[in-house]
Amino acid sequence: MSACRFPVRALFLSAFLALALPVWAQGTPAKAGDASAIARDIADAGDVRLQAQRLAKLYLQAGQGLNAPAAARQIEQAVAQTEGELKRLERFARKPGTQRSYARTVAAWQELRAALQKPYGPAAAERVGQLAEELTIHAGKLAMQIESEAETPAGRLLDLSSRLNMLAQRLARLYLQAQAGDRSQGLLVDMEQTRKEFAAGLQELAAAPENTAAGRDALGLAKNQWIFFDSAIQQLHSKGADGKGPQNVATTSERIQEVLAAVTAQYAQDFAGAAGKTR
């Protein structure tokens, strides 16, 4: 099965551009209510991007018999969650600056949702991977546009934490593709690039001066989970592996998804609180 790839470095470059000023100090301060709405919109678009990769991973996981019943339930829950997020973002279909990206996001989502219902097989898994990449790109662009249209940059850390969560799911998906038989050079390069992007982004988040005490605590948990997750990923190249690598990747990728979701939620809360103090 051939790897499904996209230019990761270009996709995530925008997450590193707003570094000149502290995130709360740039632009016009938002009111607390406005800030909460902005943060929710960015988080919703970011979660659609995340779920694209997670659903493709879960599809592979179920097809390979790794916690298949749980994976099937998680797919059902993630589909419902994504539907709800796109519904909440529906007003962006009426805004000139975002309507095209929203329409493309919805179209890619509808195709992916339909593909997930088909029986697992090499061709079906490859198509799911391709559609996951398309949805990742369109939802990521929508998130950036929502952020850029806000009067204040509500989401540098919020968006980056969401991107990291997507990267972790993408890394797990690529690992499971390799387990299914694709050991092509292109896929292995994609895995290593995604891994490096994640590690660099996590380091940037940890060093951000805007972090609150609660944010630092959440990041500490994420860093601990990354150690376990990265160790499981590295078993792909270990000659002395005990054969538990796929199971460990399936398990730890869900744990890191939960922890990073908590990090993103904390950034959203921190932003709304900081904006309220500027009123």
C-alpha cells in the first residue's frame, strides 16, 4: 500500500509566525465573551483537522484487529463529534474570507465519512488515508483563516497545541501503514519528519512565556505521554522488538490525544481569562 503524504513543513509553518510579541499583547484585546467564541471556533476547526488523522488511524487499527471493538466505538464517537463541530462552524460558510475553505472542508469530510463505512482492505485503507490528508489541509486552512480574521491573535498556542495533537495521530497512522506492509522510503521519511515536527512544537509550547501554571502542568503530562508514545513508535525499527509495538502505538496514541486535548482546552480557558482582564 503506497503512503499518502503532504508537505508537512509547509502546512505547519504558519504556527511559528506569530512569535514577535506575546500572544495576548498583539492586536486589539478581545472581550471575554468574544475571546471564548474565538477560541471555540479555532479549537473546533483544529479538532476537525485532528479527527481526520485520528479516524484514519482508527480505521487501520480496527482493520488490523488492534482493539477492534473499541476502535469501532471511537470511530462512531469521533464522527459524531466532527459533525457537531462542523455544524457549529457553519456560519463561516457565509463569510467571504472563509466560505471556500469551509465548503472544501465539508466536502472532504463527507467523502471521508463515506469511505470509513467501507470494509477494510488495502485499497480502502489507502483511500481513507488520502481523504484524511485532504481534510487535514482544508480544516487547517480554515482554522488559520478564523484566527487571522479575529481582532486579536487568539490562538497561536491554542492552534499549535491542536496541530501537535493532529501530528501525533498522523504519526500513529503512518506507523500502522508501515505495519500493514508499506515500508517505502517516502513513508519512513514522512514518519521521521512528522516526529521531528511534533518534538519541536512541543518544545516551543513548553518554552512559551504565556503559559500559566495550569498550562505548564498540562504540558508536563503531555511530555510524559510523548516519551511512551515515541518509544512505541521506535519499535518499528527495533530488531529486538517484542511484537507489542502496534498494540502500544494504538493505546498510547489515544492517551496522548486525551492529554493534548486537555492542553488545548487549557489554552482556550487561559485566553478567555486573559482577555477578560483587559476589559
